[in-house]
Amino acid sequence: MQAANRVQKALRTGSGLTFGAWQMLAGSNISRLIARSGFDWVVVDTEHGNIDGLKQIPPIPRALDAGAHGIIVPWLNSVEDAKSLVSSAKFPPMGQRGFGSPFAMEKFGGVTQTEYLQQANESLLTIAQIETRDALNNVDAIAKVPGIDVLFCGPFDLGNNIGHPILDGTMHEELKEAIAKIQRVAKENQRGSGIYAVSGEQAREYADHGYQMVSVATDATLLPASMQSALTAAKGSYVHSALTMAKGAFRSQ
């Protein structure tokens, strides 16, 4: 199972660096298109995205039972929250996840149910998203909770919560220090580190600073940007449009 999980495999061998994408638009075809674009992972965003399929109780076991290779939990603030996350995501004795789904195995190369039960706790990623002041203050203790695999930084909500929102792409120095702290604590506790980026250039910068699980793009942002770019190219420049209109006007006289 670990071989099928690119992020887990990368974290345990080599630099651990992987690049992924954020999916906010509903549809398995979108997931497939993103995956086929070469990304190592896709996050299906059921917090902010237009995706309702997993917003049922309990959401963590349902996502894993559907075949997810891991779970990212936002708004995690304390050691107690981290322990609750692990309890929901891991089979006994590490946690209290129930066993019985017949759907997850096919997402790992067709392992048997028994193999899935025996390997899931070590193969599936349990990721704590650090995006509040409380989480930042408790990040070292959170990182020490057994079963937490990755600390994932949400820069926008983190900036809002510490009083330094990202405005027009500009980060306050305190936010930069907080982002660096999360990465440092993850490394000190032998946990993976992840972060949300808004562009390939920013993703490269985070990767160069040691972050390992780095988002590159969001479908809901790239789709309209790509469509607008193609349309603009098709319409041509204002000069070209003006010349075309002028020719049309001359011919009509």
C-alpha cells in the first residue's frame, strides 16, 4: 500500500518532495484530469470547495473508506484535536476507525481486505493543518502526537488568525516567521511538512526552503485563468481589433 501512496513513499525515501493540486470543483473526471497532468497528489477540498459528497458524519472514516490515501483536517488547534484526528483515522489499537468498507482496496492496486486492515495505519497519511494562533502555539506538542504524519500550513487562514492577513500577495514578516516555524518543528519531530501555494513559482520557493508536500495550483483558479487567456489571445490586441473595425467600416462605405 505504501508504494501506491506517492506522498508516503516520498516522505520515507529521499527528500520527500511532492507537488500536488487542490480540487474545489466537483467531479471524478476533474480528479482524473488533474492526476493525469503529472501531480503526485490531489486534495479534494470539502471545506471550501463546491463538493458535498463527503460532508456527512463521520467525514474522516468515510473519506478513507472511499479510498483516500490520506486526510487533511483544518482548524486543528490542540493536542486533544490531534489525538481525536488520529483516533478517527487509524484502526485499533492506534485509533477507533471501523473496518468493513469494500471500496478502499481497489485504490491501492487491489490489496485484499486483510492486507488493507494490516497496512492502512502505516500507509495512509494523517495530516494536521496548522492555520490558527492556537495551533501555531501548540505546534510542537501537536507534532509529537503519535500517528500525525504531516504538519500542513494554511498561510491565508494562519495570516488572518495571527492578525496579519495576506493582502495583494504581500506577507507580513511575522507570518513568514510562523510559516518557517511550522516547517522547522516538523523537521525536528521527524514529521513531513506541507504548505498551500498559489502558483508554481511560489511552490518552487517553498520547496527550496524545505517544505515537502507542496500544492501548486487550484482547479477553480486555473480554469477561468486559462480560459480567459485563450480568449484574450483569440481576440487579439486592441490595436488589431481597432484595425479590423476600421477595415470593416471602410468596406461598408
